[in-house]
Amino acid sequence: MSRLGYCTNVHPAEDLPGILQQLDTYAVPVREKLGVDRLGLGLWLAADVAAGLAADPFARKKFRAELDARGLGVITMNAFPYGGFHADVVKLSVYEPRWTDRRRLQYTLDCFVVLDEILSDDVAYGSISTLPLGWREPWTETDDTASLDALAELTRALRGCSKVMKLAVEPEPGCILDTVADTIAWLAPRVDPEYIGLCLDTCHLAVSFADPGETVKSIAESGLEVVKVQASSALHVAEPKAALAELREFAEPRYLHQVRELSADGTVAKADDLPEALETLPGEGPWRVHFHVPLHAQPDKPLASTNDVITEVLRAVPADRTVEVETYTWNVLPERHQQDLVDGIAAELAWAGKEIS
């Protein structure tokens, strides 16, 4: 299926030989396990790799040939993590550099140059997801202006690509553009919707407790579009006080795991990371935790996942949207939730394929 793939940010390699080796180790066996001639990829390239490929047309053509030879097709790219995504501690560093920093613009431009060469021929348009400007603080009006200027420069560059290319801004809890509503309010009056829209990460959407169908409708009514969907599932905890031991298993040191609690009056309490939530949130209402859990396997009770949000989003978005499975947390899952990576990715793609068929 040409619009479905998995995001390679689950793999840590940050040089071309390492990337190809990991594709041989994981992506090719996943393709073979699924019994398909071509497997879709949401490609992640660290900034240095993207810059090297962007500067070398021959290297881009060779990379495309290497992908073709393996039966792998790039359907989208993820340019959210700049680099070091598998460092021992990532946390807030994943939001750097922000869109106020020239390096973020250059990285994204480099990724579009690469995608213009390697995008699968059967994909209607190229898409690259990016961070929602940056972490929420510090942030000033000057930062707002600098980010808008950078996006305007990017838009001018996209108009010159040989293929249709679009940037997908990805709302995330705790960032400047925390929710889809925040993202609409910031983008809609400022950007060209032909080239800039939203990446709808279903884990992030679930954590916000927003209604999936109404959210998709609000995007369309704003004049923006869902450029791509990242199919990812959050942890759902109906009774946090009864699940403290299980939740502590997910409080790992590498990634930030934002938590939201839905109160009886409809308000949402917030914590920036799971250890903080365990200490500060009241635990009287259900929690949603930004921890991408495998799509095909419900966590052990009393925990659950938010797969229902994925299903609702996929029903609501246009039928031709790119869908990228993005469970990058396999290596930090509690041991009893882990699975062979090839088996796990294949099972997730099979699950997602049924949802969009």
C-alpha cells in the first residue's frame, strides 16, 4: 500500500552506511515477513546525513538506487529530531534547534532536496513533518517573527521543487503549538496552505483529550489540511491511583513523556514528564501518557492504549493521506512489553493496513 509506511527514527544510525545496514537488518525482513514487493518508509535522516546528501546529486541517486534494490520506497520523511535521537538522554533536546534557529530551516531544506530525489513514484506528494516551532519556553514575539520568516523562506523553496512538496507541522504537548487548536490558530492566518499543513500524530492528539473527528473537521474548516498522519498510540490509564506500579515501569530516562489528566469538570491538568506526574497530578481522573506503545498489542491491565483515536482519525481524514507508523520507543519499553523489532514493526503495519483498507 503506497500510502502506509513505518518511521525509521526507531533506528539509531546517523550515517549512510549505518542507515543501509539497519534497513537490511530490519526493513527488508519486515517487507519479507509481510509478503510485499515494496515496503513504505517514513525516512528519518539526522542533519549531517541530510546535508551531505543534499550537497551531492550523485549520492542521492545512489541512495535511491540502494532503496529500490531493497524493495523500499520513501513515502514521507520525519525531520523532527535533528540528531542524537537515541542518545542516553534526549528529553527537551529533541526540540532543538527551534524554528527561530537558521539550522532548523537549513535541515528542513536539505531534507526536501533529498526527498525530491528519492520520493516513491506512486506517492502523490512529498511530505516532511517538523516540530511545532519549539518548546514553549522561552518564547517571545521576536521568536514568533523569526519562525514565520523561516517558514516563508521554506515555502518559496518548495515552490521550486520538481515534485509537489508539503511541510507538516506536528503539534505536541508542552510545545509552543501544544494542541491542534493552537496550531490552527498560529498557522492559518500566516502560511500558504498549499505548502504547509499539519502532521496529525494520533498519540499527541489522544494525550490532549481532543475529539478526533471534530479535530479533523476543524482543520479542514480552517483552510489547512492534514498533510500526513502519524499512527501512534498513547498510554491510557483509567484509574491512575490503581496503576502506580505499572506506570513507574514506563518512567524511563531517555524521552520526555508528557502526561495529561482529564478532570470531572472537563479541564485538563498537565505534567511535562511521567515522573513529575506521579508526584504532582491528583490522579482523580484518567491519564493519557505520551509514550508511543505498539499498535497491535494492548499493554497489560490496568493500562490500555488509545488505538480508538487512530481508528477515528483514519476514518475522518481524506482517503489518500500518508500514514506513517511511528513507534520509536521499542528500545525503552518495559522489558515485559518488548518484542523482536522485525516482528513488532510487521505486526504494527499489518494492524494499520487493516484500519485503512
